[in-house]
Amino acid sequence: MKISKMDMSPMLNAYPDSVENNIEGMLGFLQKEEAQDIFGSFYILPSIFNTDLDRGFSIIDYNLNEIYATENDLDKLKELGINLKFDFVLNHASVLSKQFQDIIKKGQESEYKDFFINWNKFWEGKGEMTEEGYIQPYPELIQKMFFRKPGLPILMVRMPNGENVPYWNTFYQEVRYDKVQEQDLMQALQLQYLTALEIAKMVNDQLEKGVIPANVELGRFEKYKKQVVEYVESHRKYLGQMDLNIKSPLVWEYYDDTLCTLAEYGAKIVRLDAFAYAPKEPGEKNFLNEPGTWNLLERIQQLADKYELTLLPEIHSSYEEKTYEILSQKGYMAYDFFLPGLIIDAFEEQSGEMLEKWAQEILDKQINVVNMLGCHDGIPLLDLKGLIKDEQIQRLIDTVVGRGGVVKNLHGQKNVYYQVNATYYSALGEDDRKMLIARAVQLFMPGKPQVWYLDLFAGKNDYEAVRRAGAGGHKEINRTNLSMEDIEEALKKDVVMTQLKLLRFRKNFPAFEKMNNIKIQAVGSTICFTWENEGYIARLNADFRTYKFKVEGIEPQGDTVFNLEN
């Protein structure tokens, strides 16, 4: 089942703790009269599972995180008529997963020894062994590969026999060293107590400053250095996301078990996170290689069919690469990563021309999409390459940054990364009228609209959250945790209540039940969308110069039952 007769009503998107401290907070909002009968789906981000790093995308296992949610909470969402969308992370699992911990404990005796990618086995005979114990692949075999961080994507993991083995690690990693206790050091190295006490203090002071064990200086106790370093390294701990070996039968058992679990929770849609990184071959791309990516997707689809799940593959690539079109041709839904930037561009250029062009392409090519304004990541502007001019893209980046957004530079290079981090409301200059037109356009575009909770409440850039998060905390600018008091205050605002009215209209008016009779026309700064189904007509007229819009809902007998304008 690729494209099913999926409910195309609006979908809420949030973390399980985006309101108050757990899913009960969002349930409290959804149970309010103002939020009734608006959302048909809820995309809950993966910190709802047992996770560690990366706000949930480093998954230990798919058991519910007891701090954030219970199965009873999920049942209450079902009682509200809301089905669920969850993430399935195909490329990696946490170092703290039972599989990787078994490898650390048992080494080559572990049944999971091939569950993750042993870097040296992968590159055996295809590079030179370094003094550090990992293979440096021949340059021609990695020239097509894209690494998300400086250097090779490896984490050196200590085995029970003391050997350090490199494992493929595309994303996050962290190595931690416990504080050395003098009594443990005394017993392990057969030291006198006061000697162990002084060495422990020196080691701990330097580790706190970020000195790696091999570079620790012990002064007059230098003769013990080799033993001390060995002791510290033997007790190191890890955090990180280790890449799975999709050639292992055990990985496919894990995939099957995971999809079964998500279906039991009430999932109807499963977003495939980072799946295009999973297929790897020496000399080929390690992102979206062909045919490996499509072969993997087809095998996952066969598993998903057993549980009646619709897959939503997540791939960021430029418009000119046409990946969205390939997904559609293969029968899958795709993310409309172009719409957020096109709407901002329409305001800046005071023209609906490019929106009309893109909407018409979706209709003509019958591309099934989930669209959005904001999300838990950034606003994807570089995805527009090939759809609008490069200088327009740069102006959009400059505009959003000028309004307080943050650009992450990958490998120290500007504009290599595809996102600008900002709330969508702030990206629009915190203008209520622009926010409402943006929402109205999203709801009239062909596709299933996904609504980031902070956009709904007109959230502003959260600089304090970025500061608290420290290095790498740029994404927290758009992840503010709201209290119920914040929600109550937001519900007093016209920009919030009008969005809710639009969303309820989008979910319930019969004109939106079919997407095979939509007309779009742009003239100058205005754009008009018309949906029609069995005599029901829904129409939006929006002007990107005056920031005015009008939405109508007309019944077959010609009566206007919904009229909203600003």
C-alpha cells in the first residue's frame, strides 16, 4: 500500500512535551472547544520513544518514553478521531540500544556483531590502515560520498579485549569519561592510597577541561601513565547514532518489529527519517545512491503493507534533482519542501506566479504531498534551487536571517546546509496578516497540510532557548515549550483563532474531499484557488501586496456558508 485513501485533513505536528511537560498538555489543548474537529492526524516527534540525543532521533528502542506518554494517552487521541504519524529511523540506532550494548559487552561473540557497520570490514582491501586503527579509504572510492561532519564518519569503540574498532557513525557522537575514583584506581593498579588520590585528582581536573586520556599529564607519577590511560579508556562511555548494516538479516527483523509496534500504537503514516543514508557501497554515494535507495524503500514497503501503513520518505534535495517526482512515480507520498520558501518569496516579490506554477505541477503530475510552513527543523530554502533563481534564494536567506533567523554552516561553508532556522511567524516579519495568508494558501494547496504547533500560536524566535542549548542549539529557536497559560493567552489572539477557523473549514467542508478538480490562477500580486466537489465550492483569493485575503465556502444550492476575509 503506497498511496492509500489516506485522510487528507490537517495534521498537527509537535513534540510530546511541546505543551506542558508531556502529551497530556497537548491533549488538554485538543480537548478544548476551540480545537475541536480540526485535526485528523497528529505527527508526534520521536522523543515519544526511548531516546537519548538529537531531540529523539537517536532511538534506543521504540518503547514509549514514560516521562512523555502512555498508551492511555494514545488511546485518548484515537477517541478524538485523531490518527497518528510517527518517525521510523532507518539509518541508525543509539549506542545505548540493546544491540550495540551487546557488542560492547561481548565483542565478536555478540549475535549483533554485524548489526552495525564495522568500518574496517566495509573498507577491507579498499584503503590503507592508519596508526589509529581505522582504514583510510582510497580517495577515488569516497569522492562521491557526503559526510555530515568533518573527517571520516567513524566512532572508535572499545571491545572487551581492549581492541578499538571503528564503526560507521554518520550523525551525532559523544565519548564520555567517568570521574576516576581513587579507591577504584588503587585496586585496579595496585597503588598506594595517597598516590591514587593524587592521580585521580589530576586526571579528573584534566578530563573536565576536555583533555583526552592519552594527553593527560601526571607529573611525578608519569611512570603510571600507560596503566592510568588504559584504565580510563576501559571505562569510557558513548552517546551517538550508529549506522545500521542493512545487509544483516537481524536488521530486517528489527525493521519488521518496529513497523508492527508503530501500527499497534495507532500509526497510519510512518515518516522514514534518514533512510536515504542507509544503503552504502564503496565508490558510490552514501546518500540517495541508486538503485540501492529504491531497493531499500521497496523492501520496507513490503513490510509496511502487512500493517496497512502509508510511508512518507523524507529526502531533502533541490527541485532540479526531481527527487520528489521520482518518489511520486514510484507511488509514494513526498514532502513539499518547496512551499515554505515559495510563500515567503511570493510576499517578497509580490507575485503569486511561482506558487501557481508549483501548484499546477503537483496537479498535472499527480504528486501526492504533505505540505507545511514551519517544522521542527528549519525553513528549507536551498531546496528551491532550479525552481527560482539563485539570487532569489539568496535574498530569501538574507531576509529570514535579517528577521532573526540562523543559518547553520556545514563544514564551515556558508549556504551548504538546506535550512534557515526561525519560526515561520518571525520569518514573515511577525505580521499577523502575512501569517494568515500563508496559512490560507497552505490549506488550499493540493496535499495534506501539516501544522507546526508554534506556527499555530504565532510563536516568535526563541533566542533564550538557543542560548540555553549552547553549541549546536540553533534549532531550538523554533521549539519553544508552551504552558497551558501560554495557550490560553494565544487563544485570545485573532491570528490564532482565525487559523483555527480556517483549519476547521479545511477539515470539514466537502469541497476538499477530492483533489481532482482544483483550479489555480495567479494575476500580478494575487492568486486564486478554487476547489470543487459535487457542487460544493471552496475559494481563496489572496493578495501578496495588500496582505488581504477572502475565503468562501459555497454549497450546491449557491448558499455561502463560510465567508472569512481580512
